[in-house]
Amino acid sequence: MPNASRTSEKRIQIVSVEGEDYEKIAAAFCGFDLLYRRRIDELEVPALMRGVSWEQYEALLDALPERYLRQAYYRGTLELREKTMWQQHTKSLIDQFIGAAALEFGIRMASLGSTTRTKKALQCGIEPDESYYFAHERAARWDCDIGPEDGPPPDLVVETDFHHAELDRLIVLRLLEVPEVWKYDGTWLTFHQLSANNNYEVSERSLWFPFLAPQDVQPFLENEATRDDNARTRAFLKHARRQRKQARQD
């Protein structure tokens, strides 16, 4: 019988899981409450699992290498987060803002999306919502076969957390030494930067877009019925130009 104390009541559905991949996961996660609907190739798993070994975590990643699981692992605890239309739209909108600002202001950048990053020595790993390289953009562009343990960490990560994840993903990102995180909870956007003592501190300005504060981005993320994403991005860029001009004058 599965040990209920090792899992949460909330469950996550993973679609398009072929039978062969399910068998690999089931073999690795023996004792966990997994449900596979073979007719529709859907795997249902607990959203939070405790007592997961590093080998089990790697087995899940190996079985579903191209799947966006919104997963995070920290020293035996594995959490998968639900994807909703609101969350997916918001993360895509932030990505559009960042890409547009980098293009507008000539900031060199490489976007690696939700590429998983891990650090076996510290028993942690994460699949961010979005990730970007600025200082190391050349390395990210040229080394397309980079593994989850290889190369420098992303310079900026975007995290959207509307349902308050039980596992603090900032802990994992700190151990991975990601310099900056933009975190949006559906109401407030905050910038977090690594301090000299390797802890995250809330910052008033972005490290890579120093003319931007959270309040320069947040209003354009709020739900609107009158403007589509392109209109919002144009409005954001218009505001960003003013902020950059003002920062240069100061």
C-alpha cells in the first residue's frame, strides 16, 4: 500500500505519457500513489512527494525529458505544480516584456525557457517558468547540448506562484546561485537578488534592467479586457523608455 504520509492530497495530471515511459516511472516510484490511465495515456501523481531519492528524481526527468512539469526538488522533497491558463498566460507575458525590452535597449540575451537545472552535490533541481542568460548569453547560445548540471546558472529566472507552493523554490534557486528572480504571485511582482552572503534580498531595481522596478512591470500584468498582449507590450515599452530616460538624467 502507498504511504499516504509521504504525499499530498492534491494531485497533478501529466498527459501524453506513453506506456513504456510509465513503466519506467512506476518502477522507480514503487510505493508512491501513482495512477495511470492507459486508454488516454494520462499519469496522475501526488503534487508533493517526500522521501524521493535523487535516483528517483532523475528517473522521472529521464522518462519525461521534454515535458514541462513545473517541478522542483530539494533534499528528498519533490513538488510538481499545476499549469493553469492564467499562470501560463502570465509567464508568457512577462517573457514577452523581457524579450521586447532586451531588443529595444540592445541588451544581449539568450532565453532558455523552462530548461531544468540541477545540482546533484546539493541534492536540488528545478524547472523554472522562464530563464535567461545575460552575462553568459554567448555560452548559452553556443553550447546547445548543455546538460542540467553543466555551465553557469541562468542570470535571471521568472517564477509565477499563484497557489503558494509548499516547497520554497527560492531555496533551490539560491543553491543553484541564480543572481536574480522575478516572482509574481498573481497580485504582486517582486525582484529578488543574491546578496554577498548568498541569500535572496528583495530589490527595488532589476540587476539586468536597472531602470526597471517591480512597479514598472506589474500594472501591465493585470487582467485587462481592452488590450491584447501586443498592446500591453507596446504600452510597457513606452513606459520603460521613459524610465530609462529618467534614470540616465538622474
